[in-house]
Amino acid sequence: MPYAILPAEPVSDAVQRIALQQLDRALATIEDGAVPRPEAIYALRKRCKKVRAVLRLARGPLEEAGLYGPANAALRDIAAAFSGLRDADVTLAVYDREMAAFARRETRRAATRRFDRRRFGPIRASMTRRRRALLSGDGADLASRLDNAHWLLLKFRLGIADWSFRADGFGALEPGLRITYGRVLAAAAEVERAGTVVARHEWRKRIKYHRNHLRILRKLAPNTLDARILALWRLGDLLGLDHDLAVVRAQVGSDPAFARIGSRRRFAAILDRRRAAVQAEAKALAEDAGFPSEDETIAHLAGLWNMGMNLPLTGATAVGPAVRARAG
């Protein structure tokens, strides 16, 4: 079944179904011994975020029942237990990707000689050692945390039976949609005002929740929301890349254990130039996509809901190939 509300499906039923489906996929991945543990952790974190998006969408009735806060905090804490490994993986990925791109640019500029990345070797070696420490030195602890997360997810899954509520229709979702999109606009204003790493990261998080809300509503408006979803996906990716670059720069720039200061400064300069380009692309994309007012957006989604709930579930409501490819 899809990560979406289906035409004519009661909201309470859809919320429970979607949450159970995501949790079952996370549990199955953890239980599959053939899946590398880092991949299982990535899947767990992704599924927790998707369930939290469902929670936020149904925030109105769930908060009224006193269920929203505890459930949201529980999922957040389960995923947060593995943030260290995620950061270590991101650090290596950023280094490899950015150094490869920089090497290509430098080689084109000086066709007579190849770019020598050996001066930056100590930086990557230090990143690799830190990741290995998480996987090997703390391997038993990692396995224990995964076992604990598995148990907590099973416990959480049992609680979804309490998520039944009488509220139905768009009115059940409007409070969650409104709060989430309002935070998108507030975060965008803070980026414009301050432009800090924290502000951009917060904007990205809000965009991802709003994007997932559109995905959940998508089958009620076949093809109507696809372009918007993909634009938000791309914008979120760019903001995520900017944040990853900033985090790696701060780590390498402030810790002498990575390399000598000259190499660290050179590496920081590479990342700074890349961040400037990424931020410019993100700004252009955001301006092109546009962010209507809260009332305009909610009214638009309400109209799509009213039309979509009367649609038969046919091939016309299938997820478009581009959205499906990104969904995972």
C-alpha cells in the first residue's frame, strides 16, 4: 500500500495504515541479517521521519487526544540514538564527492598536470578512523542500540491502535498542514534575515515535513502535486548538502587531529566555494518554486481534497515515475 491517503479512505484508518507500514518496513530491515547494519540504521531513521510526518499531518486530533507529543518524542529519540554514525558517513561522503569534483576542475584548469590530492590524505584518513571506531570499537554497543531500537519500535507499533479518532475529512488534517506550512514560511523568513547554518537546516527540516504531507495527499490529486513535490525535494537536497558541507568544514577546521593547519585551511576554502554555489542554486530554486501564503496554500489543498476524495482508485492515481523514483 502507498505512502498516501487513498480516495474515500477514512483519515484515521489511513494514518494508522501508513504508520504501521513504515514501522513494519523498518523492523523487517533490522531483522534481516543480510542487510549491513549501517543500511539498517539508515532505513530506521528514514522510516521514523516518515511516521513523524504522518503524526504531524494528523496533529489536530492526535494532540487533542494527548497522543501527539509522546509519540513524536519517542520516534525522535529512537532515531537520534544513531546520529553519530550518520554524521560519520556524511563526512566521508562529502569529502569524496567534493574532492573528486575539485580535482576535475583543477585538472581542466591546468591540463598539463593532474591535481595532487595527497596533501588532503590525512583529512580523509582521520575521517575513516572515526567511522571505524563507531563500527568496530563500539560495534557491540551499536548492535545493542539496534536491538533496543527494535524493541522500542515494536512497543511503539502496539500503541498505534490508540490512534483511532472520529475526526475525518480535510478538517482532521488542516491543523497539522497549517502548522507545518506556517513553519516553512517562518523558517524561510529566518534564512532571509539571518542566513545562518542553523536557519538553513531548520528550513530544510520544515520543507521535508511539508513535502511528505504533499506526498501523503498526492493520490487525491493525481499528477497535480508532482511538480511541487519534486521541486521541494530538490530544494531539500540542496539545503541538506549545504548543511553537510558546513558541518564537515566546522569539524575539520577546528580539530588539529585531522591534518596540518595549511591543509585544513585549503580544504575549508574548497568547501566554502562549494557552499556559495549551492546556496545560490537553492535561492534560485526557492524563488522559482514560490511559497504562497499559509491561507492560499491551505485553500488550494482543501480544494484538491474535495475533488480527490470522489475519485475512483484507478491507474490514474498511481504515483508518477519521477516521484516514485525518489520515494524509496
